[in-house]
Amino acid sequence: MDCIFCKIISGEIPSKKVFENEHVLAFNDIAPQAPVHAIVIPKQHIASADEINRFNSPVIASIFEAIPKVAKECGLTNGYRVITNVGEDGCQSVKHLHFHVLGGKKLPEKLS
Ligand code: AMP
């Protein structure tokens, strides 16, 4: 499958890993939009949050269990933001479900 994030999972594309377990991988974003910008992904290929269903939803719990560990690893002791972009209007550029973890400064109040 021609998916950048699947290639990061397989090691075909290098990444700066910040957390990994059986179901989840987190790595630094290549073009950070905040002092800390990690990407948290399921190892299972799910195209976007719009593809979450009762069969694959357990991995979403795994992701949200991993996020506090990612935040701790990245030194985010004063809060952070978790975002997932979905589809065309959401400006999703990589079609593998991912959650941006942003922090390291006071983030803008408005999201759009
Ligand atoms: P989105 O626009 O929500 O689909 O976010 C995709 C994110 O993946 C962007 O913030 C990109 O900078 C990031 N990204 C794309 N390719 C890589 C890569 N090879 N390593 C790390 N982050 C990447």
C-alpha cells in the first residue's frame, strides 16, 4: 500500500520515534507547527477518523491511552492539543488516521 505512515511503521521511511507499543506508534512531525509536534498513529491502516467503526475502535482506545505517555515523553507538563484532520475540508494530507499532539507553548485559542 502506498501510504507514507505505513512505510514509517515498517521502517521503510525513517522517523524520530517518541513512543511505540503493539498497536500504536508516535513520532515527531517532519514539519512541526509548535515547539512540540508529535504524530500518533495506529499500526493498523485506518484511512481517517471517518473510518472508525465497532470493529476497529479498540485501537482508538489504545491511541488515547498512549497520548499521555507521548505527552510525558515530549515534556508537555502544562497541557497540549490533540487534533485529527478528516478528509478534504479537514485538510487531511496523509490518508492514514493520525492524531497531532501539539504543545510546548500557549497555543492559539481559535482552531479555525
Ligand atoms: P494532516 O495534514 O493532518 O494529514 O497531517 C499530516 C502530517 O504528517 C503533517 O503535519 C506532515 O508534516 C506530517 N508528515 C508527512 N510526512 C511525514 C514524515 N515522513 N515524517 C513525519 N511527519 C510527516
